[in-house]
Amino acid sequence: MPAPRPNQLYVIISLALVLFLLGLVGLWTFQANYLTKQLQESLDIIVELEEGHTEAQRTELITGITTADFNKPGSRPGFISKQAALEAMGDDLQRDLNDLGLNNPLLDVVTFNVPIAYLQTDSLAAIAANLQAKPGVASVFYQENFVDRIADNARRMGYVLLCLAGLFALVAGLLIHNTVRLSLYANRFTIKTQELVGASWGFISRPYLWKAVGQGIIAGLLAIGGVVGLQFWLQTVLPELNLFAEPLPLAYLYGGILLLGLLINFVSHYVVVRRYLRLRLDDLY
Amino acid sequence: MTQAIVELRAANIRQGDRNVLENVDLRIAPGEFVYLVGKTGSGKSSLLKTLYAALPLTSGSATVAGFDLRKTNRRKIPKLRRQLGIVFQDFNLLMDRTVEDNLRFVLEATGWEKGTGAEERIDQVLEEVGLTDRRRSMPHTLSGGEQQRVAFARAMLNAPALLIADEVTGNLDPETSKDILELMRKLGREHGTAVLFATHDYRLLDTFQARVVRCEGGKVFNAEG
């Protein structure tokens, strides 16, 4: 295969840069979803235990929560004794509350998190009712509007990101199309000559379309390389972003970049070559 | 009367919204050589473009190499053009490939496959135009006369029924112009190809006797050679 000519190289670089930027928007969208999910799943469900509950009741409750579907996978319920809670409160208030000589008004609590599938008002209410009925449980609390507020904000953020991604994809399409148009402008007479010597439109278009596929794949791979490189760098600088936490959406993102590069480049080449074929010889000047 | 290669009756030749030539009647027999003369802008190129379907024919009737131009749609145009050889003033070679690749492109585009004598055909036409030794040259390394010979070789590949030459000597010196004209007549005779040779240079008509068709004042005048 001959080395790509300068205008081919220019198309590949332009295409790769636009796809890279598009990849960043995609990465941002996925990351925003991931962080929203993390935030939602950080909601603590607090189970207050009755004064005087037995050790056996507490162990049974914690075991029940650990094995339940509504417990966030991979997490274990936490236990905070009333004494530990009082000390923590004292630390917050910067006073030793034991010195007051009052009875500790707090209760022992068990806390746990639920996965995103259960973070709905109905599901949470059902979980609370279920736990409430267990022996030794005084009450179940969680911040009710926390879930709705985050879900609402996530929905709004999702719309904004979707619009932004759509707008960006449109701009990317136009930029790529313009680059292809400019690169094929020099070939317009060649295309017309090929038509005049008896070549069909399909025969003339074919090499351009194959070239478009090749360019799309190379540019897509370069863009993916850029996005992965940036992810590694960000992961070093800001490890809390956890950029490789969800491999499946990332695989979709990389596949999407490759597919989009291929598709936009292919369609642009098809449209431009057809346009030159449709033009009359005199209109090419 | 033999079946004509070109048969135009009451045809109006249009360029955009404008009538360039009106009520054209023209008949060219197989193997016939015809000069098409007229001043620059007299409508010669528009007439030729109509014959190879680069301009649509909207009134009158026209048959070229068995194709009715009024009924020839976009899909049929490549088939019509495979029956024609077209040569232009500015050669219109594919400058990004060698002489042999220019010729090979036409063969592949017109359905020749490897092993069906395509390479032999390239050798044959290059020999006919005297360019066997320039087979692997790039077009920009050839002189104007040589480029025009490559254009003829390309036009002759499929032994066309009609060779259309549009001001092909416009960029060549007088001596080379006459050589090219002689070459066209020779190839036309050898292959039974009709030739329609358009020029504004009346001096070329002295090269050899042939029928002259003249474009003037929006009309086409037929004359016997």
C-alpha cells in the first residue's frame, strides 16, 4: 500500500482530532453517569435498634441485610453503638458529652447502602417497612428527598449532556464533511474523466469509499488511543475519578468512536463523489 | 442504406437555458471521417457533449451507436460511452497514475477482467500510437503530443464505433497536429471507427479530404467532402 499522500494525512489527522473531542464528550457523559450512580448509592439507610435489644437480634438483622438483594453488592452493613455515636457527636461539638452526667439519648444503629435499582421511593419504603417489622428494630430512616433530588438533577444533567453530545456530533459531522469535500475537490476532474471514459458511478465511487473506510479506521484508532491515553493520565492525577471502573460503557464508547468515524467519513465521501458525478463538466470549473 | 452511427433529426442543442444550435440534422456512417468546424463558441463542443450525453437532448431525436439519446438515462450512459472514444483538447488523462494504469482503468471500468487479454490489448494500442516505450511513464513526464497519443490509445481500447475528438490539436504545434490527425484517420480506417473531428483551425482541413460539417449562426451545415 503506498504511503498516504499529504491531503489523505490531513483528512486522517482532522478526523482523528474531531473524533477525539467527541470521545471526550462521551467520556464526560459516562463519567457523569458513573459519579451520579456512586452518589446515589452512597445514601445511608439507618436502622435504629430498640433500647435493650439482644445481641442475637442484632446479629440476625445484620446477617439478613448482608444477604438481602437490597444490600449494595460487595458492601457490608455497618454498626455504630450508642456510645460510639455519642463520642462522635462530642468530637463534632468539641465537648466531652459524658461529663454532662446525662443518660445517653442515642440508640445503637445499623447502616447500609442499597444498589441503584432500589433507589426509588416505593422500593425504599418497602425495605423500610420490611426492616421495621424485624424484632429489635425501633425505626428506619433515610433522607427521602435525597434520592428524588439526585435523580432529578441526574435527569436534567443527562438532557444537557445528550443535547451537548448531539450538537457536538453534528459539528463533528459538518467539520469532517468539509474536510472530505476539500480533499476531494482536487479529484473532481479525475472523477469526471473516469465517467467520460465509460466508468459507472459505482465503479468510480468504490476506491474512494474503500479509502474512506481505511481513513475512518485509522482515525478512529488514533482517537481511541488519545482518549485512553488521557484516561491513564487523569487516573494518575485524579485516581478518585476511577475512570476504568466500568469496562462495558467504555467498550461502547471506543466502539462508538470507531463506528462514527467510519460512518461519517464513508457517508461524506459518498455524498461528495456523487455530487461531483452529478455536476456537469462545465460546472466543475 | 447502412445503419448510421450518428443520426440527429431536428435536434435542438441546448447549453443550460440557451439554444446553441437549432434544428440540427446530422448523419454519420460507420467508418466515416467528418470534420466539424466553426468558430470558438459556435456550438461544436455543445454538439459533441450532446452526442456523449454530457448535455441532455430535450427536443428532436438523436441516435448514437444504437442508443436513443432521448431515452438514455443515467444508468445507460456508461454503456453508451463504452461505444464511444472521446478525446479532449486538454487530454484529460488521470495524472495520478502511469500510462498503462490509465489504460488499465478503462479496461477494468468497462468489464475486462485479468487474464482475458487486457494486457495484450494495452500493448496493442500503445504500439498503434507509437508509445510502447512509455508504458510505465507518468503523464506529466510526456510531451503534449505524447499525452494526446495516450488519450487516443485510451479512446481506442474498446474499438469504439465513434471517436469524438474535441479540439484535440488545440494545444499542439502544427506539425504534431497533422501527425495526430493522420493517426486518427489511420486508426479509424483500420478499425472501421467513425471519427468526428471538431476544430476551429480551418488549415487542418487541407491535411486530407473528408466531409466537413460547419457550425455557424446557431445552425449546422452539412457538406460533402
